[in-house]
Amino acid sequence: MESLFYSYQNAQIHCLRFGTGPTLMIALHGFGDRARMFAVLEPALTARYTFVAIDWPFHGQTVWPSHRFEKADLLAIIDLILKKEGKTRFNLMGFSFGGRLAQAMLPDLIQQVDKLYLLSPDGIETKGMTMAVRTPIVVRKFLYKILEKPNWFLKILSFGRKIGVVPGMINHFLAVNLSRPDRFQRTFGCWLSLDSFYLRRRNIKALLKRSQLPTAIYYGAQDEMIRFKTLQKMTEGLPNVQLYVLQEGHRLIGENLANRLSTD
């Protein structure tokens, strides 16, 4: 396993690379995670894949000086990886928020991707994300400015939680992700970038149907964030899409998934 850095504009993109297999797999982790979360897959996949996991902007060891990023940035980073690896085709994997990124880029990458892997994917229907997506960008920018010193807001959240106005999950998420400058920048950097990665479910389904791209979706039976019925509905009538249920929660990347992927 090795760490690699790619220079892109004024940024330094960190990637984790392992495996010697003939097929290139490019993977995108979830919000608040890092490329190293895929390391558990190395023993099972190293012979089949050359596996490159990206620390995308605001995460891991990647240095990203801008306050947001666009779909065009990730597409350019993937192109850098392809050129480095001497490949024109690859498999694409996305976990959680990384699944949203992967789906949003799919229309641009469809001619190059041989198989899509979505693990607990955001972008289909995730509890709590509807408000985040629909909040106008002007409101997001305003909140970015007034919450750079968030202590007053966190006190209001805590009080709202005590009186039952603020849901516990939202209170916990904001308390954790606004309390430190790096986490604040990560949270708002992703929120300000959301519009570039918006894709309607019906468009995703239409693209998968039209392209017949082999797709594997893995869902954790104990997942409290992703709506399983929506996943089922989206995959109905798509013989090229396989939906697998594992006995894990949302963070299903582990040995069980590795064993399943090794035979997929």
C-alpha cells in the first residue's frame, strides 16, 4: 500500500493505492472519512484490482485551498489518475456521500466505466439530506459567514435539543462538525459544493437503464440513514443492477463486504 499525491491547480490530492490486478478501481469515501477506510479491502482485492482511493477535497491528507469544489474538479482528478495508471477504463466505487459524487459524475464517465459499486449510497434518498440539498445557496453562504465562530449557535442547538425542537441526530452532527475550524470548513465546503453534484433519482435510473452499466449496490440491514424501499424502487426493472443486503449498519466497509467483493 502506498500514498500518492497529485498536483491539481493549487491543491495537492492525496490517494491511497494498493493491489497489482489488471482492473483499475477508483474509490470515493464518505463525508468525514478518508481514503484509508478502504484499506480493509486490500487482502481480498489486491490480486484482482489496482485500487486507488481518493481523499477528496477537505478530507484526509488532501490540501484544498478553495472554500468549495465542483464536479469538474473531481473529473479532472480522475483523469490524472487514469493517465498515471495508463488506463482509459476503470471501475468506480462510492461509499455514502462518495456514492452521491460517483452518481453525479456518471453521465460524464459512462463511456469509461465498466462497473459501478455503490455502498450505502447517498444521492438516492438519505434521511436528513433533503433540507441540506434544498437550502438556497445564498442562505448557505450567509450561514458560512455568520457561523465561523459557532459557539452561540451551538448553545441554541443544545437548548433546542433539550426542549425537543432539534432532533438528536442533527444536534449531534452539527455539534461535532462545527466545533473545530477544520471540521467547519469541511462541512461548509461540502454544503456549498452540493449543487454541483445534484442528480435526480429518475435520471440516475434512466441512465443505468439506457447504458446497461453493470452496477452493484450494497446496503446494510441496520442502516438508519438510507431508505431501503427507495433503493428497491430505483432498482426495479433493471437487470443490470444487483442489490445486496449485508448484516451491517451504514458503515458496512469491512471484512464481510471484502469477502463479497472478492467473488463479485
